[in-house]
Amino acid sequence: MRYYLMILWALTQLTLAQQNSLIQYIDSLIANHPAILSSYLSSEASQLSTKAVSPLSISPFYSREEWGNGAQGIVSYGIRTGAINPWEWKAEKDFLKAQAQTSTLNLSITRVTLIRDVLTLYAQWTISRERLERWTALKHYLDSLHLLASQAYQTGQIDIIQLKELEIQIQQTKSKIISIEQQVEGIKHSLRTLLQTDSLPVFPDSELPQPDSTLSHSNPLIQQQKLQTYLQALTLKQRTASFMPSLFAGYSLQTIEGTPGFTAVEVGISIPLNVPGTIKQQQAYKKQLEASQMGTEAFYIQLKSQVQQLYARWQAISQALSLYSTHINQATQKLLETYQTQLKTGAISPMDFIVSYRNIVNLNDEYLTLKEQEVLLRIQLLFLTGKLIER
């Protein structure tokens, strides 16, 4: 039944993915990831554990005593309960309930972490491929110009130094291309491993949500921190409850020399004598609860500060990226067209063209670096604010 539910959930996610939502699409791809299934089973086990706790234990008994001459003496049989500590039982119940909530949150955090990792790798892979295209185009120019330069060297139009400078440029460009190709393949391999697939799916063209610096109230990171500190307090509460009184009861039937009809009822209480220790434990519990609350508040402040710093960086990079998109990219495109015209008319030499063209490629590299930083910061902000999988 459990696996049918998982399959149904995966199909539901796939249906949502068809609505051009990038995050929902990735969510459907990782639905059967071992980390997801492991967290799901752990959550299910914790939920079952909360229903398996009972404060009551019952012990049936039977005893028989005979007189010295072998005649029947005393026969007793009945039932007794074990020691019942309602405070300890309640503390254990609360602890298991909090553990079940933690397992559910761990499932959510595992899921959103995998989505973040896939988005990050995919963004890096996409930008690296775009960078590879720019440098490959430069190499094509270099190869064509090297052919022209070799002919010009044979006719004495350029000297050996100019030809060697061009060959050095070609080797440097080849080295750069090899480095980018290795990076692309490495990211591609990581994506295949993470998604457990031989062929990478094509993600739909969908924009990620715009980030902000506001923390979501349903942020699983904050909820997990609250539960962790609460579990620490519950652990001490369990130890404190063990010092509280315990109750027990029993019922028995007895016959003496074959004469039935004797019944007995037992009701009792076990009171620990370490009263000062119990009081100290209660005080310690209150202090621990206060410490847990302060720890959660400190985590919230630290997380909020981290988010604000990342958001400020994201805004600065977004502005720089906008400047590149609206001005520098247009200017470099016009410059490239001008250089190409000048090269054809002989107004500039092949080496001058290569130097100018390489400067343009370097500017494009800076643009792609900013683009990568912007999208990675955006993904991290959505993750930290708890909005990466908000519906």
C-alpha cells in the first residue's frame, strides 16, 4: 500500500510538472530518489511508533503451596499491573510525537535540498555550455586567421614573431576550451548521478521566482530548529518524570485447603524519596526549556542576517547584470561587427582583430560569471527563506 501511495504521489507531481513549473518538474524527477524514499520510510516508522506506546503492562500469576503431608494448601491466581508512571508515559508520548514531526520535516528538507542541488548543477551546466560556445567561436576565428597568417608569412607580409604570437593565442584558447569541456562533463556526470538517469531530461523554460529577504513562517529549517531544541527539553522532562510516583493495582482469587471464595484487591503507590532531586530536575527542565527557546531565537536571527547579506549581494549582482545586458553586450556586438568589417578591408591586422575579439570574449566571460552568481544566489535565497517549494 505504501508503494502505491508513492507511485500515486509521483504521478501527481508529473502532472503538475506539465504546467511549465521548473521546480515542480524537478520535484517529479526526484520522487523515487533513495534519499526521499529513506526519509519517507523513516517518517512513516516514527508515526507508527507514536501509536505503539502504552502505559499499561499486565502480569498474570499462579502460585500453589502444599502442606507437608502432601495435602492441598493455598492456591492463588490472579493478575497484577506493572508500575504505572503517568508523568513518564506522557513525556515519552510527547517525545515520540516530536520525533515523528522531526522525521516529517527531514523528508521536506531532504526534498528541498535535492531540488536546490539539481537547480544549482543545471544552472552551472547551462552557463558552462554557453561559455564553451563563445570560446569555440573564438577558436574558429583563430584557426581561419592562422591559415591566412601562414600565407601572409610565406609572402613576407608578416614576420615569424607575429605568426608565433597567433599560434600562442590558439594554444591558450584550446587549453581554455579543454578546461571548460571538462567542467561541462563533470557537472553533467553529477546531474546524471543525482537524478539517477543516463540521459539528462530537458528542463522546461521556466523562470525561477524572484527572491526576497523575508523568511517564510513554514520554513522547514526554522521548524526543524524549533523541534530540535524542543526535543532537548523533552529529554530532560523524561528524566524528571522518572522521579515521579508510580501506581500499581492487582486482583487475585485464592483457595485454602480446597475452600474457594477468597479474593484480594491490591492498590498501591510508589513514592520516590528523593524529593530535593525531583525539585532540582524540575528547575533544570525549566532552564532547558528557556535555553531551547533562546537557541531557536538565536538561530532565527543568524538565518535572517545571512539571508539579508545574500539578498544585498544578489541585488548588487542583478544591477551589474542588467548593466551588462542593456549596454555592454550591445556595445560589444557593435564592436565585433566593426572589427570584422575592418579585418575584411585590411584596416586592421589579424593580430589586432584577435586581440580585440579576445577582449570581447573576456567581457562575455565576465557577463556569464555574473549570470551564474545571480542564479546561484537566487536559488540559495529561495532555499534559505523556505520558498523553494512553496505552493
